[in-house]
Amino acid sequence: MIKNALTKSRAQILLGIGGAAGFKKDALELMFGKNLFSSIPFSCDMRNSKGQLQKAFKAEISLDNRVLYIFLIPFPSAGLGFISQENALGMLAELSDKYLKPILMNKN
């Protein structure tokens, strides 16, 4: 049902927030194929309060009438996904500027 909704939707971007390397990624790979995602290299500090490196991923899925861009990012909150709120906001700004804006600006 979810795959059907994604393929029939007119959405160009799907943004998954929180648990980027978890269930959402696994479920989408079951729907659209293994090795679908590549890592997103952010310049901000992507460690959480425990010092663990947080991961973010992107994928491009070619559908019949469009490309669906999927981004999976850690939850942008200090203490959960990032050491500081500044780092969380930096990740969101970079995501917007480097990845989302170019997609949205290319709309025909």
C-alpha cells in the first residue's frame, strides 16, 4: 500500500526524519530495491550527545512519470540527534541549500 501511494503521488521529495539508518530505510529498500541509498556527507558535526556519528541518506527512484528523491536524516534536535542545536540547524540549512533547493528549482 505504501509503495503504491509513493508511486502514484505527485510528490517529488520524501523526507524521513529520525532514525535514518533504521526501519524507514529498510522498508524503502524492500519496496524499491537494495543498495538504494547513498550517504549524505554533511559538513556540520553529526555526532549525538553520546559521541556517536549520526547518518543521513539520499536516494533517487525513477518512476514512470518522475523521479522521487528520498532523504533520510537524523532527528534535528540537540541531545537526540546532535550535540548542539546549532549543529542540527546547520544540517537542515545544508540539506535545504545543497539538496532540496536544486531539485525544487528545476521544476518544469
